[in-house]
Amino acid sequence: MSKTKTDPIPKLVTKTNGYSLDVLGQNIDVMRALFPDVFTEGSDEQQPRWRVDLEALGELLGEYVEDKQERYSFNWYGKARAKRIAQTPSTGTLRPCPEDSVNWDTTKNIFIEGDNLEVLKLLQKSYHRKVKMIYMDPPYNTGNEFIYPDKFQDNLDTYLKYTGQVGEDGLKISANSETGGRYHTNWLNMMYPRLKLARNLLANDGVMLISIDDIEVANLRKLCDEIFGEENFLAQFVWKCRQFTDSRSKRQISTDHEYVLAYGKSEDVVFRGQPRDESKYKNPDNDPRGDWMSRSMLGLATADQRPNLHYQITDPKTGNTFSPPETTGWRYSRERMENMIEEGCVLFPSKVDGRPREKKFRKDLQSQFTSFPTVIDGVHTSHGTAAIRSLFDDTQVFDFPKPTELLQKFVEQTVGDNEICMDLFAGSCATAHAVLDQNKEDGFQRRFIMVQLPEPVDPKSQAAKKGMKTISHLGSERIKRVIQEFNQDVRDLLDAKSDEESGFRYFNLRASVFTVWSSHQAHEQHGLEQQLELQVDNILPDATTDDVLFELLLKVGLDLSSEIVTYEVSGTKLYSIASGSLIVCMDKSISREVVDEVVRLRPLQFICLDSSFSGDDTLKVNVAQTLQSATDDLSNSQPIVFKTV
């Protein structure tokens, strides 16, 4: 079936662009669907297409709208802009670096070098509600640490300048000093959009964990209450990080702790808990019900508070009677207690001044675990330092790394088999180390995603002397060394190389391989002509096939660890991604044989170059109609989405 060139192209043919998921656009679409009558058109061409009539929205919400200026809220300078930044799409991409990776073809672990704000925007489709635990160890805002500057939040271009990828020789960035005038403000503006976007990636039963100290813990609590909801606060863990008292304190106070804030995505979040100590359960009287232990039957209520829990009980063998203390009472009601005595579950003392106890059987335990404590001791910062030194030939290449044992506790508590753990301020990648160690311990196959800015190391540091120029380089090198040990242990166990061996795929944040229309450049001299030329073949000349495929993978919303299989049809290469859910053709022309093969494979999506049609809309329509007809021929078949780039 053919159409003339003047016929419109069916809506099922869409053209991708160089932007990441448009969060703001999606929110507007949802709001328009719910409240279409509160939207009005913009007053001129420079304004957005749709604008919200706040007065109409207020009338619609009625009593749920506050009519007072004063209300409980958490505000700071730049908060509105921080919200807009979180909603602004990215024009970046993640370019694959197989040469810096380990076991590229088989691994499901990911390491990303780049600004975590841009990276979070790019991961919105592929990992939406798929991450079980996100850990953050952000700058504590001590005044001496690197802080992402205000301008760095604007767009990808600033990041590329900072890393020396475009234009300038790299931007010089200073610490966030208290004398700067916006000490807490700068930190909050840095954290807000990252937390906002990170929440989108959490699974419904996912957990956000954030390390922090006393300087910003109060602000962080308020920030997380707003983003996650107060009802989803789980705990403020107190970690005794210092092993020995700090004798250098000017005020003779040794601050020995830090915090780990825990927030859930929803009420479904539950920590696994700690294994119960079952060594107390024995069976000295050969009770057929199995091992048991004795425990107190006293409660917590006084006679005035719970009079029904204050009564006498009688030993049926001796006739001795026993009453609870007036300050506690019994744990159980009179009826329940009588049933327990009849079933032989109460241990009566031989003396009248003794105290009856419960005979608790192990088989009656509702769980093998007891609650995970909010005070963490026994693992200190010095343990993290020792781990780094051990991996790097007794050299201190990173200051104050988080101890692997601390992070391993949280990995064990929150991340199950084949689930994803993400670290957005990866640093030396202690979290990846913790995931690998825990996998080795329990045999699970947890996955990790590490994100780290290529922050330069001190040229005089031990890391620089070992040839590492950035923190991201250091972190990936640590993972490689841990993986080398991990894989050797697997080989020793199996006496052979195995698919169980670990690795990671390395990606680098770069500009999109697709040219994006620049209205600013188009208004410059000769700019319009250049922009039009770029749109003819909108893939950058230095982009590799893999660069294009992985950017498409992100835009479609597939996992970065997806397998890509290449094969030929009548001399044309096709790329099958994620077990055939996406088929990509990058040839300059589309043949009938290629279309027939796509129909046979029935992917969820088929993407080809817009230039393959050489401006022939009729050919494009024919391909779209062929794919649509093939879907119509099968009942209960999902239509093949056809896109061009």
C-alpha cells in the first residue's frame, strides 16, 4: 500500500532526538489529563505552549488550597531553580569504553564516569523503579571538600568544559567555604535535584541510604522528608566511625560518630534483620516439641495502666501461687496464660519466692531474624583505610574511604539476589567492593552501578604517583583489583573459568552523538545554514556504531548491560538488542528483505536512520504500513513501534 508524498506520515513513525527523558513534559501531560481546564496557551512564541492558570487550579482544589501566606515549609535561595534543573532533559549520552572494562560481554555491573546529575537524567528510562538500594556519600560540606558549583548544574556543556572535553582547558572549581555567603544553600542546591531524580530509580520496596555528619544532617532530614515523605523515614543510623578518641579537639570533645540516613520509597520497605542467636535453644527434658529456651513473662504496664494483666497464677503440681510485680504485670492476658499453663509452656520455680518463666519453642519463632540496630559499632574508618592499603601495595591512595564492612551490612540488609545497588558518589568504589564481597559470602548475584565524577587527584598524592589522574580512574582501578581476586576465588573453586566470574562495563558521559537543533546558534551569522546541514545527517562524524547503539538503548529504556547481537540480511547489518526487543538498522537504505526480517523477528521497537529514506516520505510510510499490517494479522500482538533517528 503506497501513499503520495503529501500524505501525512502515520503517528506510529516517530523521530528520536538528542534529549533524555523529559520529566517536566511527562508531568504536564499527566496534569493535563487530570485537570485540562486549568491549562491555557502561552501569551507569545517565547513562552511554553501550555501554561497553568493557578487561580483556576485553586478554585478546582477548593478547601485543599491554603489561603495563608505563612505555612510550615523548608525553603532556601535557589530551591525553585533546583527543581527546574531536575526537570530539564540532558543532551548527553553514555559512550561505551570496552577497553577500560572487565568481561564486557558477560558482566551486568556498570561503572559510569561523569556528573551524577546528568547521569541520573540519562538513566531515567532504563532504570525507572529498578534499583533496590541507592547509597550516597556526598560531600559533608566541611568547607574543605569539592562542591559541585552552581554553574555546574546548568547543563552538559559546563561538565564538558570542566573535564576538558570541549572549549576551555577545564574549569577550576574551589571548595564551598563558609565565607562564600551561601554555605548551606550551595550544598542544598547541589543535593536537591540529585535526590529528586534518584528517587525515581528506586523500586517500590527500594531504600535510599545517605552518609552524613552533624554539619548538614538536620538539613538533609528536612530535604528527604520533602522528597520521600516523612512517613517513609526509616532510621537515622549512628555509626561509631572513630576507633580512638580524638585528642586534637580544641574543645575537648571527640566526635566519634557519623550518620547514615535511611528512607524508603514506600511502606513496603523492610530490612532483613539480624540472625537470631539460637544457641540458647536446647531440649534438656526431651520435649517432643523440640528445642526451647526460657524467657521472662513480665510485661511493661503498671496495675493502674493495665489491671487485666495483674493477676495470680497457680502451679498445678504444687499449688503455689505467683503474682507479678506491681510495676510490670504479666505479658499475657489471663485466658492466654491459662492455656499456656495447660499446654506445659510455663516453667514454675520450686520456691515460692521464684518467678515463673515461659517455655519458648524455636519452632514457634515467626522469623529467623531479629531487628537490625540503629547503632553500628565494631567497624571503623581505619578499616576502610586498611582495605585500600591492602589493595594498592600498602599505599594510601584515597583518604577516609568508607569501610567495606559497613557498606556490606547495608547491602546484605536491603539488596537481594539479582537486584541492583547504586552508588552516586562512588569515590574509591567501596560500595562495589562490598557488593562483590557479599556475593562471595552468600552466593547471590547482586549487581552494582557506580557513578563518579572525574575529579582530579592531588598531583602530589600517592594516587598520582601510581599513575591515577582522577578519582574515577582510582575507583575503577580498585574494582578491577577486587574483581581479579573475586574471579580467582571462583576459578579455584571450580577449577576452570566460569560465567560466574565478575566484571563491569565502563561508560563515559559525553555529548549526544545526535546533533541537537540549537536555536541560539541558528540566529548567529551562518548559524542557520550550519544547523540545517547538521540535520541532514544528524549523527556526529566521530561517533562509532556502539556509541549510537548505546544511546538508542538509553532512549528506548533498556538496561546498559543488554546484549547486542549483530547479523546480516541481504548484505545489510541488523543489531538485535536485549534478546530482540529492539532491532536497529544503520544502513543508508532500507530493503524489502530487511523489513520482512523485522516482521519475522517481531521486536517491540524497530529503529533506522531517517536518512535511509533520502527524504522519500512515501517509502517511510510503506515501511510503517508494512509493520502495522503484520501486527494486525496477529491477534493479541503488541504493535511494533517504528522510529527513525
